[in-house]
Amino acid sequence: MNKKFLLTGLAALFAVQTYAQEPSPMTVEMVKVEGGEFYMGNNYMKNAALSDEAPEHKVTIRSFKMSKTEVPFDLFDLFCDATGWEKPKDASGRRGKIAVYNVSWEAAVMFCNWLSRCERLDQYYDIQRDSASFRVTCNENAKGYRLPTEAEWEYAARGGKEYKPTVYSGSNDVKAVAWCKINSQNSPHDVGKLAANEVGLYDMSGNVWEWCWDIYDKNYYKNSPANDPKGGDKGTDRVFRGGSWTSPTEDLRLTLRGHNAPNQSSGGVGIRLAQNL
């Protein structure tokens, strides 16, 4: 472990705790998502045979935890201050509690490990990086922070065991739960300001897209395992889900799959955390 990196991370944590009269930006509230079964994907697209959302398939998810909100700028900026990572640009000139965006998948997994170290949790990711490569393996027994799998994300967005057949995560009224093209005023918003879904998660539809662990494979659903699928093993792009403040309502469906190269900082893509129980 890089001792300098550890010490700077702990120094940032100490600095936050020193000012206890203010709400700590280090606070991450996690929600337990009870495991269960659901039908993942979408057979109803006009060209379903060509869609990466098909076929629908039954998936069983074990219980896990997910962050109540997307990661805000103030928490991600602490990671940047502590490690020297370049802060993501913001188009609005506002940061604070706004959901962080312009974050690459690689930055997201490094952030997960940093936050785990700050809270003295076993790191979920083993990251080997140099100027030419970025390699990540998982310690699947670790309690540290991680990105959700694509299956976990969709299960939680649908309300988990509290599932109700709604168009968006938590409602059929898009304005009640999602910042998107029709109500965002072309700007991302503070996390957790609209209604939560059935399991207490905010902004699963809209505001910012959210990185998942999975390698993107257009045809993965045709051969996906039934229990806790974790994505393809071929390819380079990583999956993101949920839509953003610029998305039209039709792109907020809970089955839509986005993807990009892991080292690319997509403008509207941010982070939601997950954790093993």
C-alpha cells in the first residue's frame, strides 16, 4: 500500500471530523436492498432481436447495500484533494451537493477504494495501474465500497422486493422522481431532492448516469447466468445506467444500457456506491 496515499486519505478524514458542527461530506448513507428474483431486460423494443436490452431473463440477486443517493461533488472533491486526482469539471459552476459527473469508470473504482480506506474497511478492488494499463480484480468477500453490478442496479431501481410496475424508478410521474430534459433547466441537481423509490433510493432515474461494474457485452443477456450476474468477460467498455439531466423521458426507462471506455470521463456519468452485507 502507498503510505503517502493512506496518510493523505486519513488526513482528509480527520479534517472533516474536526469540523463536527457541519454535516460531514464523508457521510454515506447506505440502504439495505433485500435480495430476490426479477425479470431483467426488455423484450418490447421495436427491433427487440437487435436490442442489447433483450431477451428478458429471470435473475436472482442476493441482498446487498446501495447508497441512498448518488455521490455528490463535495465528497468526490475530498478524494481529489487527498490523492492529487484531477477534479472533474462542472458545467454549471456549482459543486457541493450536486451529483458528481465527468467521472471515468477508472476514477470511480479508485474512489471506492479510497473511501473504504478512510473508513477502515477492506478494499473491494485490487488495482494495478501504470502509464500503459489499468487492471482491476475483486475481493468478493470484502466489505469495502464498490460499484453495483448492472443486475443489482436494475433490481434496486425497480424497487427490489417492493417492486411496483412503474415507468421510472419509484413513479409513473417523471417529474416526481427524475431530473431530466423536461424539468432540469439543463443542469444537474443536488442529490436526494425528489421522491425516493420503494427501497429508499433517490435519483435512480435521471440527474446523472451511474457507472456499474460490468464489462459491456451487447449479447450478454442471451447467456447471462441466473444468479448474481456480473457482466461479460470480453470487451473493454463498462456499463452505466439511469439517464441524466439531459435525457429525454424515453431514455429513462429502467432497462436502457449505456456504455463507454473505462478511462473516458463521460459528461453526464457519476457514481452510486454498493457494498456487500
